[in-house]
Amino acid sequence: MDHPSNPKPKSILDRPRIYREQLLTVDDLFEFKIQLLYEIKCMLKEYVGQPNKKWLKSHEVRKILKISAGTLHSLRANGTLPSTKIGNIVFYDIEEIQRVLQSRKDPAEKPK
């Protein structure tokens, strides 16, 4: 089979309709597989880096927000970023982090 390496496949929805009296070839199935995998990879890229936990530790929050430990402490101390401390570990609710980020969003960036 002569297939170019890593071509950007068309969307599955952009293909012509296939009727039951048409024949499917191995090449058709291979092309469908490539398109399907490409679209799955595109969907997964949207979720890369987004934690799937409810509570995050300080180092996880610093990594997501790309801030220093001092900046995180300031945000916690002035009440900008709510937290919960259990023992010596500080936890942050991921929903609160997202809410704070949305509330601080520049109005010029908001879609109409």
C-alpha cells in the first residue's frame, strides 16, 4: 500500500456518502482508520494537562499556573485563591482555581 506518512486526513464527515451497494477496499478501511485516529488525537489534545482530580496540592497548582511558591502563598494569603489545609499540606479546589481565572479574564478576550 502506498500511503504518505502522517498526512493530515480529511474529516470523516467530509467524505462522500458510502452506500451499501458500494464495495469497501482494504485501502478504504486503512484511510478510515487513519482519519479516525487523527480525530481522536485532536479531541484528546484539548484535555492534555487538565487535571482530573478535585483537589490539587501546592506544587500542582504552581505547575498549572506557572507561578512561584511565593506568588501562590500571596494569592492564598490575600484570599484570592481559597485553600484548605490538612496537617501540613495545603489543598486547592480545581473548580475554585478555574473560577478565579475566569473572573480575572480580560473583558476584551471574552467572546461576544
